[in-house]
Amino acid sequence: MNSHSQSNANANTTANWNDFNDAEAQHAGFDLIPKGTIVPLRMSIKPGGHDDHSQGWTNGYATQSFETGAVYLACEFVVTAGPFAKRKMWSNIGLHSAKGPTWGQMGRSFIRAALNSARNVHPLDNTPQASAARRINSFADLDGIEFIARVDVEKDNKGDERNVVKIAIEPDHKDYAALMGVAPKGPTGGGQSGAPAQTTPAFAAPARTTQAPVSGKPSWAQ
């Protein structure tokens, strides 16, 4: 490129930087994903730097609130398929609260359901294999886990509505096998866990013939 062309390129760059008339118009935000929609998700954990070795919370995955002292996993959920693919949601998974055990129990319940969903384990299956599938070595085993979940809607601290994830869809859900592309799996003890009976899936999952590997030592869940 000669000096004249370079000069023109620099002038154009400067003009574009200063002149926003040719910038694209701002687009409105996404509409909310309808409440009750079932979507496939990938969960990732935003490390908060809080460790408690007595609880097995290591590698800085947990976050502690400066205001309340509550401990949680700050999670991002990315939809992996369907019309809402690449949409993101954020929810916290409770680990501990000074107000009582409820926060941590909700977190444990959610993680148990997410592991059941990801690893195709019926919630009433208490065989040694199922028990092993509900154990983790550390929070690192949950960072990147993929499962299906029901989308919910709640208001944030500004009063605006936002999508959140509170319920993982387990193998006792009537549509689980079709959505995950796996063979139907029954419980060893009979019955249902009370998972939602109906909702409209937002995707068709590709066939899957293998199950995620299991390992480790338990921790908790939301």
C-alpha cells in the first residue's frame, strides 16, 4: 500500500471512529424464553475465589456474598440447540446461608437433578451405579456439564423480568428419553419423582448412545 492509500485508510478509520451516523441501529433485547420451555443447556461456573476445605469447596469455584455471607456457585447456562440456541441465563446454586439450611438444600437438590439429567439416572434408582453417578470429585466436574432443564421467569433486583434455571429435567419426565435421544429408563423402586408432567420442548436433541462418565466423591446441589 502506498503512502497516499495509507493516508486515506487512516482518514477513513478516524472518520468512522468519530462519526457514528453509519453505525447500525441498536436492536431491542431478546424476548424472554417462554416460561416452562424445555431446553438443552451447558452449565459453566464463574469462579468467585471462595474456598472452604472443610466443606470440600476448592479451586476457587464458590462465591461468597459480601452483603450476606451466603456461599453459592455463580452459574451461566447456555442453550445448546433449538430456536433459542446460544441464549444465556444466569442463576446461583446455593451452598450455604447463615439464615438456615434451606438455601444449601435447594442447591443440593438441583445438582442431584442435573447429574441425573446429564448421566441418564432415574431419580428413584438407588443401585450402586446410580449412586456413583451422583457423586463428583469437585466442583470442576460440574463446570461444563450438559443436561436439559425447564426455563423459568423471575424478576431481578430492578424489577425487570429475566429467564432463570431452577429445574433440571430428569429421566422420569415423560419426554426425557425423546429429548435426550436415549432409551427410556425406569426406576428400580417404582413410582415417579414428581417432575413436571408436561411442557413444550424447544429442541430435538441428537441421538446419543453413550453416557457421561461418572466418578468421584459427593458434594451438594440447587
